[in-house]
Amino acid sequence: MGDVLNFKCPCCGATLPFNGATGEMSCEYCGATFTMEQARAAQEAEKVDAASSDMTWTTSEQLMITDEDGKVQGYKCPSCAAEMVASDTTAATECPYCGNQAIIPQSFEGIYKPDLMIPFSVDKKTAVDALEEFTKGKKLLPDAFTEKKRIEKITGVYVPFWLYSCHAKGSVQFEGIKSKKWEDSNFKYEKKDHYNVVRRGEMDFSRIPADASSQMDDATMDSLEPFDFSKAVDYDAAYFSGYLADRYDVEEETARPRANERVENTFREKMKEHVKNYNEVTHKSDSIRLSDAKAEYAMLPVWMMSTKYEDNIYTFGVNGQTGKLVGSLPVDKGKYYKYLILTSLICMIVLSVIMALIGMMSGITAIVCLVISIIAGYLYAGSLKAAMNTIAVQTSAKEYMNEGSLVMGEGDDSFLFTRTEKHEKEQKQANG
């Protein structure tokens, strides 16, 4: 097994994390900066000096803490010898006592070696600022929530992801309805012509992400998309310096159905877009085949933040490449009902004035105005509440469909049957 890497500043000896904004190793204490190659050279020189002085280089086996069955329970900090709680999936961790960060590169050997990774380009301050910006304009946010800085913890972590690419080809069957309406003096008629509609096509998808860590919430990770994979680099453990990282513990076969569902949904959407000239379209069935399927293993950058309010923990995620923030904020129920009632009241007043001006005010119109006003209140208050939560499971893969890859096959529209509905008109009572 390899050594536990612990990049230190050659100038002052402090921890030397990777700075995604500059692409260099930057010391947070003395301000010195080094390229990754310079940091490695300094590390190798330190090992040579240690060897020439008959010093022992601490190996990962000596730092591991295992149970009686050999399962990894944690690591000993190479700086202060304190015990760090960790598992056998840990690749980079931080000492809770001295703050020293250590990289365990053997966690990514063999089948655990990533195919690619995206380095952090968003720093900690930018991530914190994103949360502050996210809370602005949230009318249902409790006043006490913004009275002080509430971030309890912020952690930069490389999250393991599976990336799925494939060629999808198949057909989707719909039922299409063409409607025609008319009426006479006594009845209203609606004729519906039913058709069997089939659309065929094929398309390519590239790098649909699915997080491979059981510790991460799938919906939160989905909501952080998209990542720009054109800026991905080959795996290098040195990028972990200054951040935490875990290798995957969700097998590729387990995560695959999530990607398959997104491909299938997008395929249906694209086929439905080519169903024209029908008043109603209903999905019936589909036959989709995947080929050239490939799964890649990647490490993607995420800032995880947590804040506490009224004994509840609220967690937020920031895309470490783009700065996009997702999360869920607490809702002040009093404010929710205030905006519901206020909106309903304003709407009721406006509608009442309009009805009075055009001479249509009556008991029935007053009830109608009240119902419309209450609905408007619920819709507005509901929109304010929805803005408090930006976390949602992704069910589409259209952002990962290769541009220009859609090829439509021959369609088929077959007439099935006609059904005509007849409804008697309400008879108006004669005056007199």
C-alpha cells in the first residue's frame, strides 16, 4: 500500500491545499503558491532528507486503525497522532484536532481508480456568499434565520459519480385524438377520431451523472447539475489536497437504473415532440434499446454546508465548478398565511370593483370572485414556498443528449375508430 500523502508548504510547513481558482497549491498561512509539480518535488525532497537522516516514513498501514476483522475504522493523524474516524471508502480526510488534511491514495487503486475528475474552481468564500445570495428575497424566511451567520459547517468534498453514455434507438406508441365540435338547437356534439401513432428514432447521450455515494442525497446531487465535463482532467490524488473525498460505495449496476430512466423519459419526450396535428396525445408503450453503453467513474467537486435553526439541520450543496447552490430553507408559517390572506384580499377587492363597474355584481358573481381570490392566494403563497426548496430529482437527460444526434425514423399514423358524444343543451326559461 502507498503512503498517506500530506502536502505541506515548503516555506512554513502548514497544510498546502489545492486552489481551484488558480490551479496551484496555495498556502493559507504564508501566502506562498506552488505548482503541483513543485509541491511534489518538495515532498520527495523531504522524503529523501528523512531517509538520509535514518528517519522512518510513516506508511498507511501504520496509520490505519482497524477492528479485529481487519475492517478500517479510522486513521491516525500523521501530524498529531490523534485518531480520525473514517471508513475503508475514505480517500481524503481532516483531523478534527489539528486540522491537518491527509490523502490516502491507495483508496483509489485498482477498480477504485477514477477515470476522470473535475477540480474545484469555486472557493469557500464564494460558496458561503452563494448561500447568502440564496436567502435574499425569500419572503417566507423566518426573521431569526438571517439575524446572524448560521453556517455550522462547510466542507469541500469530492463526490464519486458514475457517468453513463449510450446510443438509444427504438419506437414509442401513442394514442392520438382529433376532435371536431358542433351544435344544433338542442344538442352539442363532439366527434373524436382515434389513431394509433408510432414514432421511431435514435439519439446519443454522453455522461449522464448519478452519484455513487450512499452518504449523499440523490436529489441534492441531481440538483447540482450540470457539470462541464469538457474541463475534466485525468485523475490525480494531488487535487484532493485541502478537501475531503470518499470512493464509491454504490455499485455501477445499482446506480444504472437511474440513468436508464432519464434516457427513456427523454426518448419519449423527443418522440412526442414529433406528434403533430392532434388535439390529445397519450403515451401507450415504448420499445427502446441501448447500445455502445459505457460507464465512467468520476470525482466531482461539491461544497456541503449545514446550518441549524430551531433544532433542525438544513443542508445545502454548492457545485464546486459552477457555484450553483441548492437546498431547502425553513418556512415561517405565519408569513405563509399572511401572504395567502393578503393576496386573496387584494384580488377580491380588484375583482369586486371590476364587476361593479361593468354592472355584473350579484350574489353569484361575489361567490365566484371569492373563490378566484382564494385560489390566487394559494397560488402566490405556494410559489413563495416552492422557492424555498430548490432540490428535485432529475428525471430527464436532455442536457446530456449529443447535439445533432437525433435521427427520426419513419412514422406510422393508423386510424382506429370514431366516437361521437352528444350532450343535451340546457334549455333557457322563456320570459313571461
